[in-house]
Amino acid sequence: MSMTRARAVALLGAAIALPQCGSRNTGALRVGSKNFSESITIGEIYAAALERAGIQVERRMNLGSTQIATAAMQRGDIDLYPEYTGTGLIDVLHLAPMHDSAKLFAVVKHAYERRFGLTWLPPSPVNDSQGLATTRAAASRYAIASLSQCAAAAPKLRLAAVPEFVRRADALPGLQKFYGGFRFAQVRTYEIGLQYDALVRGDCEIATAFTTDSQILSDNLVLLVDDKHFWPPYNVAPIVRVQTLHERPQIATVLNRISPLLTDTAVRNLNVAVNVRKIDPAQAAADFLRNSRA
């Protein structure tokens, strides 16, 4: 299983060491992505859609962390890439979490334009946020479909978590403070992805998740509803250099047609295709655009 958006945040503290990409001499639009499969696949969707509109594209996928991708944009090494609104707010701008998706988007769009010379196009419906998942059998047995119900039932439940979940203020400690409860009978930590294996084996009843993870579909899991809206939204959207968009306004026309198609279900299916069925991200992107008739 490859990393999702939030998992790549752990790389943010690394020093930036971008290679010089040289002067631009092809006139191609340079489309990038971060270093995990979901970002790469969405980047490929953007690239393929732009090519279908007659725009020459140069792919620069798998660049690295959020910090590296942002620096590449500022340097002019790439012209656009997919980013998540919550990541921009918290991990780039270092602002407090917000829970209103429209207000959050307005804040990051304004701040990126003012500080970086970058702009955000309208976001997609997909929200790759943190979450908790359970099996259908456990959901029925313990009557848990929401985080409030899980908080109350936690003394009877075992949690399989990735290590950072037990420490971060926006994870288990925050849930305990915000919802109350969430005092699990047992908490065990696992490497990323292995918490799902523990859940399916029956070693726990609850596992940490990200809401677009392929395992939610492939293992037929129940994603618990964040009924009190604890976690901020992480909607994906294209970030574009303001200068590039001024020179090529058709970029917005193309990508604004694509973005509404990227729903939670669509992106989970894309993650299943790439992470489970091992389809190349470029092929998964082409299949998505063909099946969507985009």
C-alpha cells in the first residue's frame, strides 16, 4: 500500500534539496505531483485532460513531500499539481484547523496568491481526511456507525492505530478532548497499512483510516461518520502558478470540468485500481477519463 496525502506530511521536516530543472524551452505545461499514489494518479488525470484539450504537457510526478512540491512551484520548476486544502492550511500556512470547507478554501486561496504567487482552482468533492473504520460485523455487534457511538463504546473496543495517531493533537488526544470518551480497552500501533490487516484478522474492532484508502472498498469496511465534524476537510484541488494561469487561462476551463468528477467513491476506486489491482497510474487516469466521458 502506498502513502496517502496525510501520510506524506511526515516528510515535511526534511530539508529541501531540489535539483535544478533547467530553463524552460519546450513550451510544455509542467504537471507535477507529490510522492504517493493518490497524488500521482490525480496528477495524471490533470495531465491527460489537458493533453486532450490540445495542451502540450510535461509530467514531473512523484516529486516528494508537500514542502518539496510547494518549493518546485515557487521556483517555476512545475506549473501545477494537486494539493489538499487542509494540508495547505495546516502544514504550509501553519494556521489553525478550520471546519467550514468553503471558508477554508477562501483562506488558502488568498494566502497562497499573496505569499507564493500561486492560486487554487475550485476543489473537488473528494475529502481525503482522517477517519476510523470498522468491519460490518463489528459495526452491527457494537452498534457503531459514528464517532459519537464509537466514543461511548470504546471501553469495549480495541484500536489498531498508526503510530502518529496516538500522539497528534488532531488524532486520538483531540478526539478524546472534542468528543469525550474514546478510552479504548486496548490501543496497539502498526506500520501504515498493517492496521487494516489487524482489523480484518479480528485483532481489533476499530482501525485508523484515511477516507479515500483503497482498503475501505477492497475490505468492505465501514467508515465511521464524523458526526460532530472534528476533522478539517482535505479537499483536493489544482494549485497553479498565477503567471502560468494568466498566460494560459484555458487551464482553468479544462480542470474545472474535471474536478467535480473526483468524488470520494471515484478516488477510492482509483486507489483500488492502482494499489490493489496494480494498474499504472497513467492508465488508471486514462480509464477514469474515458469512463467519465470527460
